[in-house]
Amino acid sequence: MTQLIRTRVTDMLKIDHPIVQGGMMWVAQPELVAAVSNGGGLGIMAALTFGDAKGLEKAIARTRQLTDRPFGVNLTFLPTLIPKDYGSLIDVIVGEGIPVVETAGQNPEPWLDRIKAGGALVIHKCTAIRHAKKAESIGCDIISIDGFECAGHPGEDDVTSLILTPLAASQLTVPVIASGGFADGRGLAAALALGAEGINMGTRFMATAESPIHPAVKQKLVEMNETETILLLRSLRNTERVWRNTLAERVASMEREGAGIEQLAPLISGKNGLRLLSEGELEAGLLPVGQSVGLISDIPAVAELIGRTVTQAHELLATRLPSLLA
Amino acid sequence: MTQLIRTRVTDMLKIDHPIVQGGMMWVAQPELVAAVSNGGGLGIMAALTFGDAKGLEKAIARTRQLTDRPFGVNLTFLPTLIPKDYGSLIDVIVGEGIPVVETAGQNPEPWLDRIKAGGALVIHKCTAIRHAKKAESIGCDIISIDGFECAGHPGEDDVTSLILTPLAASQLTVPVIASGGFADGRGLAAALALGAEGINMGTRFMATAESPIHPAVKQKLVEMNETETILLLRSLRNTERVWRNTLAERVASMEREGAGIEQLAPLISGKNGLRLLSEGELEAGLLPVGQSVGLISDIPAVAELIGRTVTQAHELLATRLPSLLA
């Protein structure tokens, strides 16, 4: 589909539409990433999904079989006991000439020179204005600012996209991508009004034809409403927004009773989450889901989703909103 | 200032600009209410601020000395031990020919016929889609949907304005006013993109020249950032967003330790809040403040604030957003 909306983000990322697909662990597999890039957005795969450098290399090769458009790799810097081998992942990214790296988690500064020396643009994803300013100051090219609504890790401040987006846009020089709570063209138009130059969608892309998750999970996303998420693990200062299934309620209850990481670990294990995602065992694990799930009512192909999102935003900007001018 | 943006809300409320001032207890005094209406928005006074029917009558008379434009009265239906005499307040509203009543709190159905028989339009304020649909079904004319960001009572669902606004707009036939997190023209333009036909601003109007609160409090609002609010009283299922001062931290800590209403009551008393508001004793009480406080950086006159808000939104709709069309 021809370009309808052009911003610094579409120019810098060399994409047609200002829509970035969140680098979701396990979900952002080559098929989904390629579908988003083929649809004119930016697909992003999460490096940590693929185990090691070899796995990432394979995933990149597979994606390149499916698309010749640009796509990105997400590097999430986690405070883990066993340090991940980020160096070798970055070697792959640089060696493969990946054009965009999305960093998240801890401050990317120790790795930034090495990433940028390879020529990649860096989108840093964060949940607070102070972190966004810091990221700009160390040389990140674009800031993705993630509001309270988001799936996964919203941080500990609980400030929403409606507040974070205009603050980031007015306090930064680099372009801002609004993230958390976006699922359609109304959200895209609103983000642009707030000063962002693109949106990130995660939960919305989970409920698409090319998303590699179990059909029962996709159907559940269609059925869920906006009140069916819950914040967990605040007690560990590692808050996560997930679908409020029976297991999530149990974890919340254990937290209220003072359970620590040792007691919670077996329940929140990624293995349980994988069973949920891949086998459709809906109560087996925790499923990161954002409040935008309330705006999801179907399971379209990715290209159709991107097309209707920009078409709706275009119609708002070109026709509906100007019609309100007195 | 001439009308720049016209919606069903401006037409129905007979106002120039799609901006409604939240009916804040204690703060929405005649001077502020009249200034908002004179500025082309809709000022709303909170009936419960004035003690009884006689007090409300006086406040209406005082407001009428200050403006000949329409203004509204807020009726908040609280679950109190000593039932308020809502009947006599409604008699005053009807007798005085008040054109707009904003209802909030519990279901307004028992009082709706009596209010509407007097000819007033009813704006019902709520924090959940199920309540919005119920309010429409019983005959409310406009729904004001209040997101997680808001000052005061955001409800217990924690769904943000970015999600609630488009859901309300698409599921209701009556016009929607977006509330919670709005403080400038970017927010107004975003609300319109999301399908609302107006915005409600509360916290933003507290930091204006005509707001009847202590200068030290206004200055504090300018200094606060978006992370300096806190949700209290969730343990009582009566969640309230307030400024995170020392007292608020203390109440939060007591709640975590299991304190009940008997222990909390002396701290959360309205009398303490009044000392804070009127005498500038910043640690004396709890001050309802929304996340939009992070977007506030000055203390303008109300007319200037309304003027620049609609001018900024107009510029976005007329120029900036269309310039992004490829």
C-alpha cells in the first residue's frame, strides 16, 4: 500500500507506515516480523528469543527469506544472575547489517558504540521521561516511550501514554514513538496529535494471522476486554502487565501475602508462559497483554491490519478532524 | 475568542469551545466557574461544596453576577451514612433553570426524571464502559468518561483515557467528553482523534489565576511532575488519586499495614484538605491531583488558558496534522 503518512520516523527507518511492531519475546518470530515489514511497518525480533548468537543468525536468515524490507532486532538488557552474551549477539547484528536495533531494559550505554559502529539506528524503549532524556544524551536516535497501558514491563511510575507522549515529544529533539495502548488508526492519529511520529503495537500484532501463537490464545485476545489485565511482581520492583487468568490472580494473592522470588519463580517461569502461547494451555502461564486488548475484535492478516490502521488515521487527519474546524 | 472547533458537545451545551471544567469540590467556586464560562468553556460548580440548598442558591446567584454564559452544577451521589438532601439541591437546580447537570458517583437513575423535567441536559461522569452504556440507556445526554490518569476518583479498573475514550465513542450514540490526563491543545486534538467531542480539565484549572486556592498550592502544581501522584484508599474500594505528599505516603503505608477506615478517617478528613487548599499548609491534607500535573508549567488566567488550548488544537487539526499526509 502506498505511503499515506510521512514522519521523521518513516524517513529514518525507511518504512512506508509509522508503525513499529514490538519486539515481543517468543512471539516476534520471523514469520510475524517479515509480515510487518512486508506490510510497510517495521518488524522487530527479540534477540533473546533465539537462545544464542547462532540462533539469532538463523532467525535473521529465515526472515530475509520472507522479506527484503528492513526489519530490526530488539536487545533487552536484563539484570540476570548469569550474564547474557550480548557481545556475540551484537556481533551478529553488526555482521548481518541489521539497520535498526531496539534497546530496552537497562541503560544501553555500555553497548551503544559497538551497535552504532555497525551503522544501525538505535531506538531506545523506556517508561520514564528521565530515562528518555538520558538515552537521547548518550546518542540514541529515536525514543520509544512506553506508557502504563503496555503489555509486559510498564516500569514502576504508572504514568500513561497520554502524559508521557507529549512530555517526551516536547523535551526531546529526536523523534518519539508512542507505545502502550495503541491498536488502531484512532490511536495513531492521537499519537501524532500528541507529538509522536509513530506508534509501537505489541498486543495488537499478537492477534493476527501471522502471529505464531496458539489459535486458542488469539481467540482469547479477541474475547478479553480492557479490564482483564493485571499488574504483577510490583513487590519485586519488576512490574509486569499480564492477562488476568487464574494463575495471575494466584500470583497476585501470593504477593499480597508476602511471597518472595523463590516462591513465585516456579509459577512465573517462562516455560509455563511458552506452554500457554504455543500449546494454548490458557491457565498454564502468564501472558503479557496490554490494555489495548479491549480494542481488539478480530484476527486479521498483518498487512490488512497495518493498511486499515493507516487508512483510518489518514481519514481522521485528512477529513474527520478538519471537518470539526468551525 | 471566536469559535475554532465545533462538535455536538459545543452545540448541545451552547458553548464556544469543547472544554468543560471539572466540578471539583471546594475549588469550583463561583469565580472559577464564571471565568471558565466567560472564556467560552463550561464552568461547573459542585453542589456539595456549598453545604445545603440555600448555599447552592447563593453560589448560583454569585456566579450569575459574574457571567451571563451557561454554567453547570455537579451532583455527586455518594454512599454516605447520613443521606444528603439531593432532592432540595435538585429543586434549586430546576428552580434556577440551570442548563447542565453533571452527575457522578452512584447511578443517577433515581433522580434523573426530576432533573430532566426541569429541562437540564445531564452529563454523567463515569470510569467504566459498562457504566457509560447504562447511563446512556437511562437517558443521560452526554457521557464524560474518566481515565486512570484523573485526579480524585478513577474507579477500581485502572483503564486509561487512551483506551476508554475510543471504546466509549464507538459503543455509545450520545457524545463523549474525554476526562483524565488532559491539560492542553495536544490533548484536546488527541481526544477528538479518539472520537471524543470535548475534554474535561480539572487539575489544569486549579493552576489558574481565578482558582480559589492558596498561591503556594498553585506554585506546587507548577513544580510537580507526572510521577508525583499516588493512588490511595484502594483498600476501601474508594480509590483516590492525590498529590504524593508526606501525608499521602503515610496513608499509603497505613493501608499496606491493614489500617481500616476508623484509623484512616482522621487523616483523610476533608477539613485537612481544606487547610491545604485554603491556607497553603501543604502537608496538612490530601490534594486530588491528576497525572496531567506533569503538563502544567504556569498559572495563566482562565480565558488565556482556554484560548491557547483551542488555538493549539486548531493549529494541529488545520496545519500540523495535515502536513503529515504523504
